Amino acid sequence: CIFGQRLEVINTQYAAKPQGENRPVIHPSTGRERWTRRDKRPAFLQVRSSAGLIVTTCSFAIFTDIFLYGVIVPILPFSFEERVGISLDRVQYWVSIALAVFGAALLAGSPVWGYLADRNHNRKIPMLIGLVVLCGATVFLCVGRTLALFMVGRALQGISAALTWTVGLALVVDTVDKEHIGKAMGWISTACSLGILVAPLLGGVVYGKGGYYSVFAMCFGLLAVDIALRLAIIEVKDAKVWLDRTVTTPSADPESVVEGAIESKTEINEGTPVQIADDQAKEISDPSRSPIKTLVKLLKQPRFLAALWGTFVQALINTALESTLPLLTHEIFGWDSIGAGLIFLPLILPSFLGPVVGMIGDRYGPKWLASFGFLFATPFVVCLIFVDENTIQDKILLCGLLAGVGITMACIFGPLMAEITWAVQGEDGTGGAGQIAQAYGLYNMAYSGGSLVGPIMGGMVKDSSGWGTVGWSLGIVVFVSGIPTQHIDELLERYLGLLDEYTQLRQTLSQLQSGVYQNIARANFSGERGMRYGQDHYDERMQAIRLLSIGQNEHQSPVFSLFNTPEEEEEEKGKGKEEGEGEEQSKSSATEELKQGPKSETKEEKPAEKKRKNKNPLHWFGLFAPMGLRTAQTQSIKAVEDVIPRLVSINAEMLDVEIEVRRARKRRAKAEMAEKKTGQATTDVQSVSPALEAS
């Protein structure tokens, strides 16, 4: 009871003062003033809650997660052989299994963490939990000397990656404005690419120079920096208690406190991350939302599905190369762990293009960048089959091809992550509140699916059919991903939406036209002295009072709109300015009269007041027009100003979409023909090479 009363008094006094004010709390037993931790303004609040630091922290968290995943890739074959005692002919099998275990754990954990993150929008605590799991996984891998410990460590790494990726990307979306989503995802893609590609490089070099435990000493140092960054950040929704607070309430009246909080909340700009966080909280608290409905809603979007497929293929390519390149260089070139790590160097440098690619995606859209990356990655991946001899030419060829793959992957990774956000939130960036974490959970599932299939496809296909089969099979997958099938789906979805709107507008126009004719008939029926309202009353006084404007929308389709003539707009503006300018004009005219002296008033010098022309056509029929005629005028104006311009614009846009659909189908047909020719050529090369070797 004592503790309950104490907590009640403290909470009552805290609730009776405005949030954000540094006021002391009276201790209930001693009567002395003391400060609570919740009331103190955190040190460096603006820096710790800034978008730059939060994006940096999330990027570093993802870098750390990927780095710890990939740092043991070049040393796994040697550690399995030396520490576990696996025979050399079984090393490739267990390396592929270890990489696949990570993908399976990531696949299983992503939807769970995504759902939990959207139910509780606190992002910082789950990221700290993921960091604890990652530390445990690193300890298992460091001390492990059995296959069981290695597999448990890889599984914990997958669970931590699912949490870090899901919550971290959702935190970035909550923090960054929608105009800079692509740029922020570009930094994250750079961090991820660096983690994927630097980890094998440093892992192989450090293992060759310092041994097994030196690699994990580097990992624990990286974890220490990650812990400091994750503890330092403050989410925007938590920082708003002290930031953007302009109203203070001196009284301790709870009602005044609530009013001040409401007023201060309205001063926050719309569209800011704080407002977005509030919208997410409202949607999260809605009990009617279920994870199944959210997932079904997301998976119904062709744009979202296309981004998931691209993510799957990209992860497949990366993990397939990770599982095969170390052993390939060891078998063909005789390189050790240092060489196996250095071979990833050509893939590292293009990852610095991530922010630039993100800014280009913000301006032109991520779809075309991703399609460009997939299509131009095909020749580089296919040509890997020609690396089969221990010569200088083959070493240079391998480095050049890997550099080409790195450039194209840089054009894919960031745009795909931004595409996930745009597909969920829409073009205006306001939709999808409470769905971001689940969307990135599905993104992680796609990536983990690629991580699961990639090592199996790369390692096992290499063991059964050779390196050449790995090259052309990966090339086919990449090439098919670049075919604009998803573009056709988007065009068809857009066309159906336009068709539905076109049908509704036609119905509205038909109703308005019938209403106009009926009201004119009523006016003629009730008209006095045989008055008949129609075109016979039109004369030279009839002039255009609206102008037609033709522009273009974001899809480069014509858009029709109406606006008033400049004369009418000037008259409307003049009405508001007459009262304010009247005094100034009188003062200026009086000053001029004093300077110029008395003047004789003449008829010509009198200010000629311009008579306003009444442009309402109903006044042609007199001052008291029938009500039916006024209703007909209102319906006609609505049809002319609102319905007809939009109807014509949609019709023109539908014609453009039909043309784009036909062009996309032609491009897809050409791509399928080129794919068949590429497959036949690769088969011919493989059939000729054994004959040449035999001869």
C-alpha cells in the first residue's frame, strides 16, 4: 500500500505539469524536491534524434549483421577441415548447409518479428534484443568445435538478422521524409553491400595472418561500436516530448495541461515523421487489423511482388557466388584463404554508388534502375563460365566480370528497398501506416529465400555439373528477372483503374445531362408570357469566361483542365483589394493635388469608373430566373468544369496505356527469343569443349 500510494502521488504530480518542462517532483515522504530521469532533457537530444544519426545507426547495424554473417565464409572450409575434422570431399556440402541454415532462420523469423514490430512501434528495444542475440551467435561460432555449435550459431545469426533488418528498415522509414527514402535506402544498401563484400575479404586476410581467434576479436570490436550507436539514438516519437513544444502551462490544472498538449500537437507540421508515427500508433491500436489481412493486402500488389522477386534473385546471386568463389579460386588458381578473400575486392568498390543510385531512384523511380541492373548483369554472370584455367587472362577476366556484377547489383539493391516503401505507402507517402515492418518482414523472407536457394544452387550444382552450369543457370535467372513482366502487370492494373473511373464519370455525366434537360423543361413549362429558354436568346454578348488548359501528368499523358479568364480573375482580386487600397489611393491623390495646385474639372479629366460587366447568362432572362433554370446552370457548370475535363484526360491516358502495353509485350517477346538463343549457344559451347579436349 505504501509503494502504491507513493507511485500514485508521483504520477499525479507528474501528470499535472506539462510534458517537456524541467520541473522537480516533490518526494512524498521527505517533502524535498528531486528530479526524475524522465523529466530531464537527454544530452545531445537533437543530434541523437536526428535523421542522419538514425540512418547511420541502422546502416551500421545492418553492416555489422551482414559482416558477422559473411566474415566466416572464406574460413568455413578451412575451419571445418581443421577444427571439426570433416574430410575434404564433404567440405563443400557442409559449407552450403551452414549458409542455408542462416537463410532458413531468417526466413522463419522475418514474419514473426515484422508482426510484433508493427503491433508495438517501439523500434529501439527490439534492435537491442537483436544485438544480444547476435553477440550470443558470435560466441557460439568463436568457441565451437562441433557441427552442432556451428549450426546453432548460424541459426542465431539468422534470427538476429530478421529482427535487425525488419525493425531497422522500419525505423528508417519512420524517420526519413518520403522525398529522401531512396537516398536513405542507398546508404543502407551501401552498408549491406560493404558488409557482404568486405567481410569475406577481411575474414580471409585476418585468418591467414593472425589465425582463427583474430577474426572474432575483430567481430567483437565491431559489436562494441554497434552497441554504443544503438544505445545512443532516440526515436523521433520519443524526442517530440522535448522538441517542437511551444506551449507551456504554468498552472497545475489537469484540464489546462491537456489543452496545452493538444494545442502543441497541432503545431507539428503535417507529413513529418512525428505525425507519421502517430498515425502508425492509431492504426496499430486498431483491434480489427489482423496479420493475415495485412499480408494478403500486401501480396495483392503486383509492384510489391515484383520487388520481392527482385530481392530473391539478388540474394540468390550473392550467396551463390559466396559459396562457390572461395573453392573455385582454390581449385583453379591454387589460392589460399587470403586470395579467397581478396577475390571479393572487385565487388566492393561499386557498392559506394549506393547513395548516388538512391538519389537517381528518388528522381526517376526505382523500377527502371532495377530493370537496368538485372538486364546488364546477365552477360557478366554468363561469361563467368569462361574462367576455367590458371592463367593471367582468366584472373583478369574474373576480376572484370565480378566488377560488372558489383555495378549492376548496386543498381538493384537500394532501388528494391525503396520500392518496398513506395509500394506500401503509395506515391503520396501517407498510406500503409502500421504495415512497414511487416512489409520488410516479407522483404527479409524473400532475401532469406534467396540466401537459402543460392548456396544450394551454387554449391551443389557446381559439385554435380561443374562451374559452367552454375554460370549459365545464374545468367538465365537474372535475365528473366529483367524482363518487364511486372511492368505489364502495373500497366494493366493502371488501365483497369482508369477504366473503372471512366465508367463512373460517364454515368455521372449522363445523370447531369438528363438533369439539365429536365430542369430546362420545367423552367419552360412554368415560364411567364410564353417565355422559352434556349439557344434563341444567345447573341453577341455571349463570350468565353473559361479557358482550357492542356498539360501533362507524371505519366506524360495529356491532362485537361478549365480555369477562369484573366479578366475575371483580376476582377475577383480587385474586389478584395479595393478596401485596402482605397485609403492609399485617396492619400496619394490628395498629395498630388497639393503639389499641382487647383485644377478645373472637366468631363474628360473625371476618373472614368469602369463598369463591371455581369457575366452571368441567367441575367439575360431577367432578374428573377426560375429555380429550374438555376439548377440547370449549376449542373452544367459541374459537368463542364469537373466531369468533362477529367473524362477527356482519362480517355487520353487510357490510349497511352494501351500503347505502352503493346510495346511492353513486344519487348518481352524479344527478350524470350534472345533467352532461347543464349541457352542454345551455351549448350553448343559446352558440347564442343569436351570434344576439343578429347581430340
